[in-house]
Amino acid sequence: MRIKRFLCIALSFILLFGIVGTAGATQLQEKVVFQAAEITDENLIQERMDKGITDDSSIKVSADVSGDVFTDDSGQKWKVVAADVKYTSQKLKEVIRGTQRQQDFVVHSSVEALIVPYDYGNNIPINDTDGGSTSMAQLDQTSYMSFEDDITANPGGYTGGTATKFHSTKAKITKNESTAELISLRVGQHGEGLSSTTKTGTYDYRFPDDDLRNISRPSNGTYYSVTANKTNYWWWIKPGQAPSATIGGFAGATVKRGTQTYNYSTSIYRSL
């Protein structure tokens, strides 16, 4: 009887430590191999953008400025061009899970609009000798994103893709000239295609959807933000693969100067 009781107790200990050991092994599969404090000082961020410092060259920014062409009282014709399109990415964290590696980034971008003589070229950046160029306003965008390479999307067995998530995006419009009038600002995230709630879960096709915020008469130099809700998924991306998804953060603004209207836009994404 005592032997049977002893065997039951021993078996219980074996099962208990076996479960603990299994849990410990599972935990050991995740390891933080890099972590950095986010740079929040605007002067340091601007310095990184000025120098073009990026911790991952696959993270890209596109920017555009468009607007009315006008002629002043002297007969001089003017247009608007995008100048000083800058961005910087900072790696915040890197986690190893078995053979997989997830990286987290914060990305800052800015685009400035200048009014220049109509016959001037569109080269960037604009110099002080461009014949009376005027800086009107600047659009800034910040996005927080994560990605992990070599992900298989099931069902379907699509291999070699990247699972990407945008956690949040914020933007602000700042006028550089007193006559500029801030009309509107929009900030958001757009996603469509194969996506999953977990990186290694079931991937389903999701129709285009946005987390979007529209601000009328935004305060000068004030950030407005959105967090992932409708786009709160891991999106499977592989260029050239038909089911490949699209995900990114974007910002846009409309500014008036007199009777002229100007539109700004920026987009942060990963290009493989």
C-alpha cells in the first residue's frame, strides 16, 4: 500500500516538473536580443532625418505636394514643389522566437512645400538662390511598425513572406508662413489582402479598410493620431505573389495661401 502511494506521489512530481519544464522550454524560445529607448527629443530626430539615418533600408517614405499655379501682380508665375523630403527609422526591439526574428521600429518623416518661380526645375532640395522661394508649411508623420520575415501563410501554403503590422500613426501640419491657412489634416493606416490576428495563425483575405481620422482646421504644429483597429492584423507581404497584402501608414493635409490651395501627402511602408 505504501509502495503504491509512493509511486503515485513520484508520478505526480514527474508530471508536475514535466509540465514546468515544457513551459520553461517554450518560454526559452522567445529571447529579446536588442532593445533601445525611443528617441523622443525633436532636435535629435531632426538631426537623424537631416543625416538620413535609418536602421533598416527596407523602410521607405513617399511624399507629394501639389497645388495651384498662380501669377502675382508683377506678372511672375509661381508653382509649388516638394522640398526636403526626409525620414529616419529607429529600431526599438528585436525578439528571437526559435528561428524567427521580429523587429519593432519607429519611423519619422517630413515634407516641406516651397513656392518657387514657375520656370524653376523640380530638383530637391530647394536652395536659397532659387529666385525668391517661399516655405509655406511642413507635414510630419510618425508610424510604429513591426515585421517578421520568412512567414508561411496558411491555408494556401504561401511561403517566404513577411508578416507586417502597423501599430499606430500620428501626423501634424506646421505652417512656416503667417499667411498660410491650415484647412484640414488626415492621418491613418490602410490595409488589404492576406492577414491574420497572429503571425503564424490562419490567414484570410480582408477587403480594403482604413483606420482614419479627419481633422478640420487642425491646430498649428499639433500631433493627431490613430491606433490600429480595423488594420490591427499581421499582413502577409511578398512582392510578386498574387495574395500579397498591402499595409502602411499615411498622412495628408490641405493648406490655403490666399486663393490658392495646396495638398500634402506622405506614406510610410516597407519595400522588399
